Amino acid sequence: MKKILLVISAMLTIAIAFGGCATKGDLEEVQAREKAMAVKADQAAQDAEAAREAADEAIRKADEAVSRAEEAERRAEERERIAEEKERMAEEKARIAEEKAKKADETFQKSMKK
């Protein structure tokens, strides 16, 4: 009876030992999973690089838009300044013309009194 138990125990031990070892198929499956993960990691890295490049391009375009807006604002301020200067000069000319008209009217009035 002891021999039978010993043989059964030995067989169970051997079966467990061989069943617990990785087979060639298991190793190939692990390698396939590793390759798939490597491919996914490479794709993720490429996607991240593309996203970084897109962000850089967006930043560059935003900077250009800001520059154009600042230039447009500067030109608008310059035009406003020129318009104000022209308006001031027109008012000055109108004032001078009005003074001349008054003088001419006064001269006319004096000549009419004589």
C-alpha cells in the first residue's frame, strides 16, 4: 500500500511539474503579446509626436495672428491720429476762413457807411 501511494504521489508530482512549465506555445503567445504591445507603444509615440507637431503649428499660427492683430491695431491708431490731425487742421482753416469772412464783412460794412 505504501508503494502504491508513493507511485501515485510521484506521478502527481511529475504531472504537476510538467503542467506548471511553460510550453512552446505559451512562450510564442507571450512573445506575440510583447510584439503587439511594442507596436502599440510605437503607434502611441508617433501619435504623440504628431500631436506635438500640430500643437507647435497651432502656436505658430496663433503667434502670427497676434502679430497681424497688433500691426492692424498700430495702423488703425496711426490712421486715427492722422484723421484727428486733419480734423484739427480743417477746424483751424475754418476758423481762419471765418475770421477772414468777418474782416471782409467789417470792411464791407465800413465801406458801405462811407
